[in-house]
Amino acid sequence: MPDLYHLARPLLFRIDPERAHAMTIKAFKAGLVPACKPPVKDPALEQTIWGLRFPNPLGMAAGFDKNAEVIGPVFELGFGFVEAGTVTPKPQHGNPKPRLFRDPDHEAVINRLGFPGVGMNAFKTNLEKFLAGKSRPPGVVGINIGMNKSQTEPAKDYAILIRMLGPMADYLTINISSPNTPGLRDLQQKEPLTALLETVMEERAKSCGKHPPPLLVKLAPDMDDDRRGEIAATLMNAGIDGIILTNTTLARPDYLPEPFRAHPGGLSGAPLRDMSTQAIAAFYKFTKGKIPIIGVGGISSGQNAYDKIKAGASLLQLYSALVFKGPAVANSVNEELLMLLKADGYGNIGQAVGVGLNNK
Ligand SMILES: Cc1cc2nc3c(=O)[nH]c(=O)nc-3n(C[C@H](O)[C@H](O)[C@H](O)COP(=O)(O)O)c2cc1C
């Protein structure tokens, strides 16, 4: 029997993608969350990383809940953690519409949203509301921070966001890899990255009290191994706690059709899958497995998730698969992953991290 999502899918795909997303957020806010099975619960999927208890390894990636409005409903879908944001200090509209495109045949998305959002004050109010809720579900809440388009001194925006939101975050992600904010990806170069990391580490020490949240850096897939090695060394020197791999890509594989492939912006979904897995493997090697990695890019099945774990990811996220597979996707990925882990004789996911690399 097809579920409600699969019955509604043809209709949903006729609606403008950004409108469909806005409608989903509105429905979630109104408490209209699709009935899913209870989240998959098994000790093999549970981990403690950075002192945080993750009930399962699959998180909702940044960009779905930019304004921290629907964290509770996202947990109801079976995710073990939610990364809200990217949030910027000031509210901003983002790029002109249309700016979000889908290719259902290839399960691909292109976006050039450019961090539209309510800004950090309204974001904070939304987050406070969630955190104060009586029935807060188990799970971890990360906050992904980025700079306003108008900012010419990026470090200032990251510092104020850490001051304002750091004390409320289970973890913080420094996003320097969205392709839609001019100049943002330049922060992935050694000198600007070193300077930025110095500022953010200092700010965290100043503003986040005795239990500072772990600081993660989210990177692009579009770089060669020399650059990856350089960045890995810079992150380790700075004492960064985690790496998220990867953001969307500027690449356009040949098989993607026109006019979809011609849209400027970041590509996500199935065509990003192997690129991101390769980036995970490279960073796992360069960091000798010492910095936990969150793997993201094209995950839509337990096998995709398992491949990223074997390449060195300790945790996982997805976004695009929610569009194409529907709200049951988190549970199905976790269920399949659990079967794969058990079939290979692993008692816990942590034992499988990086086993696919030939130096292990
Ligand atoms: C519509 C859309 C908006 C996104 N917005 C953000 C964002 O604000 N910040 C961010 O770090 N990543 C953002 N991303 C990237 C995702 O978090 C993720 O890294 C990427 O989509 C790859 O995962 P996926 O293939 O499962 O979608 C966005 C992705 C999409 C599709």
C-alpha cells in the first residue's frame, strides 16, 4: 500500500520547490507531522561523541530548518540530531527567486538560496522556545552559523554568532563552504582559515562558559588532495573538534540534463554521493582518524550511509533524500544500516568507522 507521501508525491513535485518547502515548514509548525514509525532504537546505533549522546547516527543537515522553527517535528521523523541554520547575524532575503531546482529522475537538487533567514535574534527566540519545551525529545541540536552577504570582515559575524548562540548549542558548525555567498569559500584557504579559526576559538573560550560546545567546520567537496591535506593540518593545529563533509558541489556531472544542469548554485543529492564519500576518506586519512567526521552528501539508503561510515564518518546527515524519498527516509536509512552492521558482525557503529580504508 502506498503511504500518504507517495500518493501526494506527484502533486508535490508540480509545486515550485521553494513553495513546497515553505508549506512543509508551515505544516510542521502547525503540528502536522507525517505519522512515522517510532525512531529506530538499538544500542548498535548509539554513540557518545564530544560528550554528547547520539541516539542514532543520522542527523538532519543544515538548510532544512534555517530558522530553528521545527526542531521538534524533525526529531519525530527519526533523526538522531538536527543541525539548525545556517543563521546569519542580520536577517536577509537571500538571492532573487527562483533559486531552488529539482531533478527527480536523478534525485538531484540545485540551490542558490544565499542564506535567507530571520537573523540571529529571531532564531534565538525560536530555539529558546524549543529548548524550554517540556517534552524535548532525546537528541542533539547543532547550530550552523554563517556570515551576512554584506559583511566584509567575516570573522566579526562568526564571533557575534558564537557569543549570542554558542551557549545554547550542543555543537556549533562554522559554515565556510556554501557556494552562494560571495567570498565565503575563500575562507577555506590556509591564511584566512587560520585567522578565522583563531578568532572563533578565542570567542568560544570567552563566551561559552565551562562547557563550551564542540566547534565543527563544514567544507566543500570541490578541492584536490593537496588542499585537503593543508586544511586538515590547519584544523588539527587550531584544535577544531569535528569536520562536516560535504556541502553542495559546483560540479555538474555530464549525465545531468539541460536546463537543470545550467542553473548556477550548489548541487546536492545522488550526484554528490561519491564525491562526498571520497572527501570523507581523504580527510580521515589526513587527520589519522583523530577528528570525528559527519558525512553528508547523497545519502538515501542504509548502504549509502554504511559506505560513508566505512570511509571514516562517525555520524551522518541528509537533506535532499527527504525531498525524493519522503518523511520515512530517516527510519529506513537507520533500519537498513543496522542490518548491514549486524550482518558484518559489528556490535556498534563506532567499530565500523574507517574500516573501508586500506590502511586499517
Ligand atoms: C535547499 C538546500 C539548502 C541548504 N542550505 C544549507 C545551509 O544553509 N547551510 C549549510 O551548511 N548547508 C546547506 N545545504 C547543504 C546541506 O546541508 C548538505 O550539506 C548537502 O545538501 C548535501 O547533502 P544531501 O545530498 O543529503 O542534500 C543546503 C542544501 C539544500 C538542498
